[in-house]
Amino acid sequence: MADEISVLIVDDSALMRNLISRMIEATPGLVVADRAMNGHFALQKLERCKPDVIVLDLEMPQMNGIEFLKERKLLGIDIPVIILSSIARRGAEITMEALALGASDFIMKPSDTQHEDIQGIKEHLTNLLLVYGKQYRQSKGLKEPAIPKKPVEPEPPKIAPLTNAPKPGPIEIIAIGISTGGPNALREVFAKLDKDLPAPIVVVQHMPPGFTEEFAKSLDKLCPLEVKEAAEGDIIKPGRVLIAPGDKHIEVEKRPLATVVHLSDAPPVNGHRPSADVLFASVAKEFGNRAMGVIMTGMGKDGARELGTILKAGGLTLGQDEVTSIVYGMPKVAWEMGHVMEQVPLSKMAERICTLAKDYQTGG
């Protein structure tokens, strides 16, 4: 057990505690540390079982998930927490409150406990537990968990140096693609943005439908710029950040009097809707060398290919570095493809975006 990531399961449903336990026990590298029926019992068990990560329901008697997170914060406990709750389906505001209180990520509990629904969340949940548990153990200097290594995949081909690419012009738009670990990463970046950032921002954050409106509202409270969930035909303008709605692709169109966004139900790209690749391709087409593309923490490769289209058009491209990425997937693939001009740590991302956007107002 010492070499595996240990998980504390907190849920008032005995059925769910058993189902989650079976998922964990069937996953190499994970082990169940203990189970608790509410936040009160979970706090009592923390010192004894010393978990590496916690799976937390939100609706529970005596001490619910929000109350647990508040107490966790007061006690200075930094064990990562993954929210797994059915309330997330109708309570996006509560889910955003949980993230603001320090929860690392969230998954919607299946609508029922039939095989299809359970299998649908198993891979997602166990991947998050492995990622956040490993990160926590590393931060504490603990022994690396015994997670079987996956077969090494061949590196994507690097593109040739873009010697013929146009020189970057004044930056007129900033496009961000981000996934796992994104909600808290964007909170950090947006809180540090300059109020006079000269270019608008459009964001693809992989998130289920029904959550992006509340997510945008939560970011709007801490960001000096206006942040809102994008609607069809919204105008892109300096001082505004638009977040792609869950389950909608987002593209941009330059018109004579204004630049607007379009939303669509086109098929998923790279398994995602919205897709960062769709946004980046659209931005490259409409803005060319007057665009900046930013790819950040996330599983998979969404955005990596079309970030190169922005670079080829003469735009600027940034990628989050490996050390500060919760999952160095999307930015890693983009870097290996040669599509990232510069890797930036999360703590410096806002500063770098603002500096480049201002520097290139006069064409660099």
C-alpha cells in the first residue's frame, strides 16, 4: 500500500462507496485507504489513513461536501479532492464554490448505477486519482507510486523551422485551449491579467454542458476583465473574455464592423466539443499573424495540431510547462510537434501573455 496511491471515499451512499471502491481496487496503482459516510467522519479518519487523494460527494448529512472543504481549508489540509456528485448536474454554482474552496476537479455522478454509466466514469475518475495522487506524493517527497508504465508511443514529428512565416503583427486575439486541471489554472491566470490587456480572449475549457455559465461567472468575480459564457454572435472586443459553452464548438469571424463568435453542434474533434483545435484553426484563418495561441494543462492532444497553424501564419504560441501542468498532455504534444514557441510556468503565464500582447501592439 505504501507504494500505491491511497484514496479516501466520502459518500453517504453505501452503494456508491462500494462501486467506487471496486473501480479503485481494479486499477493498478490505486488502493482504498478508507470510506466515510460524511465529512465529519472523513475528518476523523484523515490522520489515521493518511490518503493521497479524496473522492468527495457534496450532498451528505451532518457535514456536507462544502462544509468539509471549508473545514479542510481552515485546518490547512492540502490533500487533493475530486468531487463526484449528482448535485453537480443541477448545482453548477455549488460545484464552482467547491472548486473555489480548493477542490481539484469534479465529475458528475452517473444518473443511475447501471453498467454503462459506471463504466463511463471509471476511466475518467481513476485517471484523475492517479494524476492528483501522484502530484501530491511528489509534493510531499513521498515514494513514487507503483503505477505500471504505459507503452512508449513514438514522438509526433517536429515541424521544420518556420523561416518563411510572417512576422507577428499587433495581437488582436488570444485563444486558450485547456482541459484537466484547467478550472484552477485559469483562476490563477485570470486573477493576474492586466485590466488594460489590449486583446480579447476566447477560451476552450473542456467541461460538461451546464457548467460553463457558472464557471464564467466565478472567473468574472476575480478577473479585472469581463468574463462570460459565449453566446452565438457575441462580439469579441478588448476587455472581454469569452468561454466556450460546454458541448458547443466555438469559432471566430471577422466582419467589417466587428468580430463575432459562432457556436456549433458539429461532431466532436479529438473526442471533445468544444475542441481547442477548432478554435485555433478558426483564429489562424481569421487573424493570421495577429493571433496568440496558448495551450495549457490537459489530457490528450486537443489543440496541439492547430496551434501549429497559428504559428505557421506568423502568430505567437505559448505552452504551459511540464512542472506546473496537472497533466502534461496537450502542451507536451504541441511542444514535441514544434508548435510551441515558448514554455511558461503557470505562475508566469498571465504576465507573459500580457507582456507579449502589449509588446506586439507596435508589431514587435
